[in-house]
Amino acid sequence: MTLLLASARVEIAGYLSTLIYVYTLLIVVYIVTQLLFSFGVRPPYSRVSDAVLSFLRDVCEPYLRIFRRIIPMVGAFDFSPIVAIIVLSLVGNLLVSLIHG
């Protein structure tokens, strides 16, 4: 029974670690696309690209909005995504280490 419980904790910690990694990648992709849009790069309209961009916005903006309210822009630079990724990483690593034991 103890071995089964330990195995489940390791798997849950692994899933959580992977989920945090994927979410971090989604935030990075979202920020890069927003940066490209700010430079004037626009992909031709298609339903697929619109669906992908809408997905990225719907998934990343609620989390990033928390940090954008707290951290002001410095000139034209928005440092809130960097802080958001750092906080996500720190809290994620703490949770994974607590679950993993």
C-alpha cells in the first residue's frame, strides 16, 4: 500500500511539473507572437491561425493580467511576463517538491 501511494505521489508530481512546463511554453509563445505583432508582422488570416491565437490569448491573458496590474510598464517594456514566469516556476517547484516528498 505504501509503495502504491509513493508511486502515485511521484506520478502526480511529474504531471504537475509537466503542466507547469507546458504553461510556461505557452506564455513564451504568446509573448513572442505579441512581440511580432508589435513589429507589424501579421500572418494572413486563416481560421487555424485565428483559433491558435485566440487559444493563446484565452489561456495566457488571465494569468498575465494579474501581474500587469501590479507591475507597471517601464517605457515601452512590459516586464510582467518575466515576473509571471518566475513566480510560476518558483511556486510550481515548491508544489512539486512538497508532493514528491
